[in-house]
Amino acid sequence: MSRVCAGLDTEIAAFREQALIRAEFPYVDLDATFCKARVGTHVVAQSPVMATGSWRPAPTRCW
């Protein structure tokens, strides 16, 4: 599994370092959650945030 993850490091780095200066997103949706993740030898609470840009508004959700 660690070989698979190591192979993804270069793809993830390229994705994270790409410039978004040519893109304009009039609508941006943000979502976050808490999860436990291993950092070094410790398990800690992390809060990943996901941002999605689009050209049209997200559908309204009624819960």
C-alpha cells in the first residue's frame, strides 16, 4: 500500500501546485468535516476542506 501511496505523491503535488489564474468560478461551494488521521506516529483530529468551483449555482437542498 505504501508503494501505491508513494506513486500518487507526484500526481498530488502537481495538482496542488497548478495555477488557477486562468479560471474564474462565480460559484464556490465549501464543505468540511472532522476525521482522525495519522500524523507521524500520532492519531490526531483533522478537518479536511473541499472546495468546488462551478459556473452555475449548486442545487438547493432541503433537509
